[in-house]
Amino acid sequence: MSAFADPRRLESDELAARAETAWRTGDLRVSRELFAQAAELEEAVATEASTPRVRSLLAVSATALWYKAADYSRAKRCAYSFLADDRTTDQGRVELERLVDRCSREAELARLDFDSSMVPIEIKLEGGRVGTGLAPASVTRGRRERVVAMLMRSAELEAGQEYRERGESDLSASNEVQVFEVPAVAASYGLRFYVASPAQQSLGADQLKPAKVVQRFLAIADAAQRGPDEVRRLVGDELYARAFISGFGELAPDGKDVAAVACSAPTWKVSAPRTVFEPKHRGPLRTAAEAKPVRSPAPGEEVLVGTLEAVHASSSEKWIELKMERRAEPVIVMIDKPLLLRTLFAEIESTLRAFTLPPKPPKHRRHRLVDFEVL
Amino acid sequence: MRRNTIILDLREKSPAHQLSDGTWLNCAEAARVTLHRFHAVPPPPTPTLLKVAQDEPCGGEIHWLPPTTAERASHANEKDATEQGAYAIAIAAVQALEGWRILGRAHQGSGADYIMAPAGGSDEDFVRLEVTGMAKGADEAAQSELRRRLIIKIEQLGRGDLDRPGVAVAVGFELAWVLVSGVQT
């Protein structure tokens, strides 16, 4: 009988599918129990498989199921037993060793009282002066700091927090979310991190989940690769958007020291695209980061966007005519501040973003200009 | 290579596959829920276009049952339903087009791969199946987007945890297209 047709394998698959559903619905304890049951069955079938590739595939699968059950010592014992077996293929050994490495990292985080919902994230650097297993410190130092900063910003954005100008994140100070760095895997150069939350806080529905933080970060990375406007569209808040545009602009490769930078979460806990930055992505992000900040409207302000057609000034009143799309007649906006008037004369025929106070009859029947930006 | 009309039957698991019933039912339900968003419930079956590598496209039909209210609620997350549903269609397609047998799922640290073996071949010659699903879109832009996603999946085959050849499939639900790559080594 083929190992794949073994009823225990089918049962293992059923249990793993149920475990994944439990994970998605937040029932971590049930998920781990089901993964452990699946792992037991898978390991039994793997032990009896006779052909090398199938045996190695099932060995990796059994080890991975123990890992997903967060039973790290059992996962490592399973891996070691197959690593000691001559029948295990070279590729199987590579995969088993990779799983042993992951188990060691996550077991250590668990020992430090972090929950098994921790999520790995990898920033892989390639080309340029990056070699196999090493990279110049000048290339990694700034990128490392940027990634950690952006991961915390992602957590704050996910938690709905107002933008923090400076200082340590509240989430980090209160230990609600932490970012750990782990050594790069041999034969590559990658900055590897784990986003983790403490074990005692793991059961709340409102708890900020590491998977959500990483998903948010990777979604913004994907937007950044498509350009700064995509980041703005996705993030919404201008201050956060600028922070991410600047961060990914620094992370992106320069084509000389680094040829490519890939962001991914090599884990079953997160479904998110792998984003690869090339040198062509760096320029637009850095230019946008260095541009003058876009003003956000203050509470009560209304933003009008249009072409400045005319500026009128008499002894008693001053106003501008703003031609806006889908309006037959220009909008009249009154000006109270003489300083604004002087600068507006030079911007006739420019497209403006005008920050105004809306009309308030009976005293104010027109918009009143507070500030403007030239687009 | 010219082909006759290809039948993709989501109403029951093919005996050619060694998937657990639960896994198949979950994927097939998700496919029905997603199809129901865009297409009238059969009969007649939903007409489909299938294309394998550089072969000429061929016509196909998807046979499916309407989802129940409970099934729609169970697959309310459209992203997950699209992803799971695409597997059901891809599994039916690779079997109908090229005779592949799904052997099951194999887990790794970063997820789980569907594994399949060639018709009449040994399980030892297994390959991976990588699938992507796209729910909405029925115009030319959607066609280009589906082709782009297939290319991305082919690239992923070169990077996966398992160092084995693989086949990539892209499923467009509203488009009713199934694109299948050749075996990528």
C-alpha cells in the first residue's frame, strides 16, 4: 500500500485541516492539540515508508506538524531520528535542519514566556556586496533598525494608535508586542525577526496578534513596491504613510551594495505576498520621503482642490475663484489673511489644495481660506 | 494538443485522489460558495476555458451544486474561500487534463503543499501543486492579471521548501478560466 493511501495519513490530513480552522478562529489550544494528534499519525507512517523521497517528504511533514503543535522538543526528536537515517535525502536533511533551527528559536521565545503565536519575518538581501552568509555591516545596520521601527509602527497602526512622533512604542514598553532578532540561516543573508506577544495575554479577542502585525507590515511593503501613492492609499494616515515611505525607501536596494531585498513571512500562520524590492523602487520612495509634508485638514476644515482662476482684492474684501471639476461655476473662497493673498497672486493657473472653513450662514456665506498647498 | 470538452465535477471527490474527505469537502464547498457569487447555479454547468502551458485553450464545464446558507456562512471570508476553492478546481482540472493523482498534503514550516503523482507513475516521482485563485474580474485586465499570477506561482515553485518539480495553476472564478503551467523543474 502506498504511504499516501495509508488511512492514518488521511486521518492526519483531516486533523491538520481542523487544526488550521481552529487556528484561524483563534482557538490556539485546540489547534495545537489537533496538530499534535496529526503529527503522531504522520510520524508513524513516515517511519514505515520505504522509498527515500516519500520517506523524507513524510519525515519533514511529521516534524512540521509537531512544530505547528508547538511541541518543539518532540519536533526536534522526530527530526533527529530521520537525520540519523541514511535513507533521508539531501533535500530532506536541509528541510529537517531548517525546522530544527525554527524549533530552537521558538522554544527559546516560549521559555521567555512569549506565546506560540509568534510569527517569523525575513528580510533577505541579495547581490552587490552581499555574500553567502555574510554582508557588510554598513548594508545591514540601517536596514535592521528600519525594519524593527516599521514593525512597531505596523503594530501601532494595527492597534489604531495615533502616530508617535518619537520615543519608545507604548506597545513595546508595556510588552504587548516585542520584536526579536534571530541569527541568519546559513547559506543566505537575511535579517530574521520574530514578532511576539506575551503568553498570558494570548487569549483575548482584542489582543494585538503578531500575525496581524506582520500581515499589515507585508501589505504595506507590497504597496511600497508599487509606489508612495499606493502606501498613502493603503495606510490613510499621512504621518504613518510618510514613515513607511521613508522606511521602505531606505530598505530598498541601491543596486551597488545590494541588488535585491525580499520581504516575506516564512510561516503557515500568515498568508501574505513575498515582496521583492529592486533598485528602481528606491528612487520614487526616497523622493516622496524628502518632499514637503502633505498637510492634513484640521477638524472642521474642508479641502477643495481646483485650479486658481483669479485673485480679487478690494479695500473691503479679498477672494479667489477656484475652478473645480464637475462644477460649472468657479467656487468663491474668501481670504481673511493678507499674507495668503500675497502668495496666491503668484499661483494663478496652478492647481491648489485649499484648506477652508465651510460656509456658515447667516454670517459667512462663502468658504474662507485657512491655508493652501500647490499640487 | 486539441482536447475535447473537459469536465470538472465538484460534486464528489474523484477516486483518483487520496485527499481526506474533510479536506476535499472544505475546498469544494469554498469553490461552490465563490462560484455562486458570479455564476448561475447549474444546470447548465458553468462554461470554462482551460489552458495548459503553450497548448491551445480548450473548453470545459464546471459541475457544482448550490451552496447552502450554512456553507455560505462558513466560507464568509472571501479571501480564504477563493484560495480554498481554487484548490478544488485546480485538483479537478489537473486530473481531468493530464491525469495527475493528488496524493495528499505535505506540511513544512511555512505551510503545506499539495503533492501529486503522474498517471500510471510511481508515488516516488511526486511533484508539487501550487495554486492561486482570483475571485472577481471578467474583462481583459482580469485575464492579464490571472496570467501574471500564474507566472508568480511558477516563480514560487523555484523557491519553495520542497526541492521538487511542480505544476502551477491559476483559477479565475468570475472569469471562469483555469490556467495550468507545464511541469517546472
